[in-house]
Amino acid sequence: MFDSMKAAFGRRDLLRNGGLLAAAQALVSGARPAYAAAPATAGKLRLGPDIYQSIGVRPLINCRGTLTVISGSLELPEVRAAVDAGGQHYVVLDELMEGVARRLAELTGAEWALVSSGCAAGMAHTTAACVTGGNPDLHVRIPDLTGFAKDEVVIPKASRNEYDQAIRSVGVRIIEVGDAAEYEAALGPKVAMVYIMTGNRMESGSLTYDAVYSIAKKKNIPVFTDAAAEMLTVPNTYLQRGSTFVGYSGGKCLRGPQCAGLILGRKDLLQAAWISSAPHHGHGRTMKVGKEEMLGLLAAVEMWIQRDHKKEDETWTQ
């Protein structure tokens, strides 16, 4: 691989590149130990229990839950260790996502997985994949969908929320529906995807989970179920009921990185969603997820499978 890079770039060009310059310096001077002792300070920033106080910020006692505005949840020790270990090395992000997705699929029983920079980013990438069908020539044109075969997303009125802005950012036209009859009539040839947010309102009423999934399946239209704030179920309840995708926040119940999201579901479209994400150019380039978030989220799911959820629940409900 290095030989091919030398063929493509001269020595001077290689050394102009910041990342390769750092690698060259490491080869000359010797790489630092993988787990060197952490420093106590970084300028005025004290790297310890009073890190926030050192810059004049007051930590909170959280009595609200895993809300993003108060920084979600606390990362598990295993997650912090995975993030630190992952940060010690360079890696090709496409290869890393492939390996992480494969392992997440094994853990959850889903066909495939995507790690994004939060659940909302995953919603945007998945919408882009459904709109473009994975065509790279189309995804760089988003949000200008002029001439696209599919440019609509159907959302039940009960599922409209602030977070569907992530879907609208792709440039699609939102079609609101109120009941099963309106829903079925709205699922025309221009519809790229259906979006629903989880909640009790979807278990009863005029348009339930089962109606959404079954009618969309008849018309071969994918459904995204937004379960960002919920606990991950394995095997996944929503995928079993018929959803094409389900999305979770990485920094809430999972106690993974706050800026990570987990999307599970159909392999071909989630692989297309990754192509719509950074480091690839296009609409999703602004929503970068790094190697540290990918490995941190994987560690969180690994631990989720092992955690004693009943005991954790009793800690709060006794």
C-alpha cells in the first residue's frame, strides 16, 4: 500500500500532508508507547475530577435522565478504554466501519449496522440512502433532488417532531398522514421512506406500528423507526415487527459516546448510508463520526449484552 502511495505522490508531497508527516516523524523518532501515562494538565485545563471547574463550569447532579442538553449519560469505563485505545492508532475508516458493523450485526442479530454521529445523523444518512438508492452520483447532489425518482418521505402526524429536521435536511418533501387509509394512499412511487417515532401512541389508534410496517412492506417502501431514547432490545423488537431500520442514541441508555448513534437494519441501504456519511463527500460530510466513536459505541453494545439490566433497574427503583 505504501509503495502505491509513493508512486502517486513525491516525497515532498507526502511530507506536506499533516497526517503522513506525523507518521514519518514517528518512524524516525520512534512511536510513543501505546498507553503512555496521561498528563495531569493541558495548559489551564486540569485533567482530573475537577476538569470542569478548572475552566469555570459547574458540573450537575443529574435528576432529569439522559437528555442531550445536560450531556446525555456517563460513559462506561469499558467505553472510555476503547476510545483511548482506538485513539492510539491510524486506521482506514471504511475498513473500520465494515468491521464494526459486522460485529454489531453479530451482537444484535440485525442484518447490518451503521455508526453515525448521533441518531439524528443516522436518520439523515439513511434518508439519503433511500432517496439515492446508493447511487454515488446522486448523493453528491443532495439536497437538490431535481429529477430524482424518489423525493418524498411519509410521516404520521403523531410522529412529527423536532428531530425530523434531519430527514428534511436531505431535501425531501414531507407528507403527513393521519390514519391508515391516508397512509396507504400516500405511499406512491415517489416515496423513498417512511419515518415513525416510537411511543405508546403507535400501539393503538388509527395508525399503529403493525399497520405502518405491513402496508409499507406490501409496497416495498423502507421504514425508519426512531427509538433514540429507548433501551436496545436483542433481538430487536422493531426489526422483528417489520421495521427496515431502527435507530438508537449511543450516549443515552447504552452509555456509549454522546456523539454516536446506532442504526440497525437492512444491509444494502445501511452500506449506502455509510457512503452518504463522512469521510465521503456530499451532504453527510458535515456529520463526521471518528474511529473513537465507532469503537466506543461497539464497546457499549458489547457491554449492553453483558450488563445485568434487572440489577441496574433495581438500583433506581428500590
